[in-house]
Amino acid sequence: MTSAARRLLRQPSARRFALLLLLIAAFGVALLLVPRPDPEQIPALARSLGGFAPVAAIVGGALLLVALVPRTFVTLAAGAIFGPLQGAAYALGAALLAAAIGFAVGRLLGREFVAERVRGRLARLDGWFARQSVLGVIMVRLLPIAGFGLVSYGYGTTGARVLPFLTGSVIAAAPTAIGYAAIGAAVTSPGGINWYAAAPASLGLIASVVIIRRAWRAERQRRLGPSRR
């Protein structure tokens, strides 16, 4: 380790940021090495929990998401266990809780370090996140940038506001939550759920195109505005 790196790690904000990176790396390694559970055993586990199964589904799903498990897997499992509607509701609850946890961890461990060092274009990007509305969060969530948990950690390190972030995260997750929960339910009850799966996916695609187009037009007007005055 160089002397510059040692000096940097003496700073509390740098140590917290390093801890955040180590945490994300550990989750990534665990995701590759830990064996996946047998899908056939999950419904039996849910039945054994009785009335606590919904709470366990939301809390357990949230913990899996912050551990970087893909949201598709969590939502499919929820649909297979609880059916399309309840599964989608529990998957959205897990997404909301996971977004809050990831944002809080990113804000606690990474925000100070990032705020002290952003300059130039990065400072403008951080300002964009700070001004971001619910629509902007939806746009970022719908883009295939990174997994749900990783985006939540990243948002916490920016100046983004928590309420628009949580609201946008849930709205962006809703179409695929309904769609994948329906697909998961169809695995255990085949032949009964066609439109549940198709309609939300189509709406999600349409929403993605509309949001990206509106954001592009708004950014273009902002850049052309000063030159017209």
C-alpha cells in the first residue's frame, strides 16, 4: 500500500467508503459461491411459517435484494408461493424495504466521501441526483444499469432525496413485480394466468420508452435554452 493510500484510509469517510465497497464485494462473492436453495423446498418453508409467512417474505426478500440477489428471482419465488396478486404485493414490499436499507447504508458509509471529492462533471451529476424527481428515479431504475440492490447503494452515496427515491423505486418495480409474480404462480398453477404476465411487461416496456424520451427532450431543451435567450 502506498503512503498516499495509507493517508487516505486514515480519514473516517474513506474508511467508511472502503467498508461499503468491501460489503458489496462480499455480497458479490457470496452470490457466486453460496448454493441456491431448492425451489421445491421454498413453498414448504413458507407453509411452516404460518401467519408469519407474509412478513418473512417481505423481510427475507428485502435482505436478499440488498445482498445483490436479482429481483427477478425474489419475485418469481413470491409468485410461486403466494400466487400472482399476493406475491406481487409482497415482492413490492420487499423492494421498498430493500431500497430503504440500501439507500441508508450507502448514505451512511459513502455519502461523505463522495461529497468531499466530486468535482467538475461529477459534481454536476451529483447535483442532478439531488434535484431528481420521482420521474428521474423511475428512468434510472428502468435502465439496465445495475441490479436493484447496487443501484440503491449507489443512490445513497449521492445527494438524492430519500422520498422521491423510494417512491420512484416502487413505481418502477411495479410492472415487473406483477409480471414475474404471475409467471412464478403459473409454474405452480399452469394454464390459468396469461394476461397477468403479458400486460404488466408490455406496460413496463411502454413506460420505459416514454420516460426515456421525455427525459431526453427535457435535457435537450435545458441545453438549448440559454442559447435562445
